[in-house]
Amino acid sequence: MTPLLTSLHLIVEPVDMRLGIEGLSAKVHAALQRSPCDGAAYAFRNQRSNRLKVLLWDATGVWLLQRRLHQGRFVWPQSGSASFVLDAAQWQWLTMGVDWQRLSPPTLGSRLY
């Protein structure tokens, strides 16, 4: 069963990709003062921006997804905020390694679904 997302947040600061569910959940709580169990998905990147992890809690458990680019890097926002909210189209471009910020203007507060 695919979880229903309320929004997708990119955590701006890079993280150690060795972190698992508990460590990434703690990062969400520390950076955003939000519960990682709120129905939103949270995406994290490594320092080199060639790997990302997505954390999503649903009603029955937790999802932890990982993606690695063999070439290039994920384009991450340079923001003064701790997180950045993406819409579905921006997320698709980002996961392909395309500079999604040049394709459409970023919309803060937009919803994924």
C-alpha cells in the first residue's frame, strides 16, 4: 500500500547517510520542531549531493527510501530555512538529477498531493 503524502520537505543541511530511521527522525524533530509521524515525507541528502534518503511514517509503520545517482548530483535549495517544500513535478525533476529550480519557480508552502 502506498502512503498518502501531505507534503514533501527537503531538509536543507546535508546528513550522514549512515543514519537510519531513528537518526533521521531525530533530525526532523531538531531541525523543524515537527513530529516525523505527521504524514509528511522528509528528504535528506549527503554532502556530495549524489545520494538521498526519504523518511515517511504512515499509519502502520515507516518507509525509508534511498536513491543514488551514478552521475551528477541532486540539486538542493540554498535556503535560509531548515527545509523547503516541493510539489510533485519538482520532486520528479529533482530525483532525476535535473535542476528543477530552473524549470519552474519554487513555490514555498506548496503541497505534494
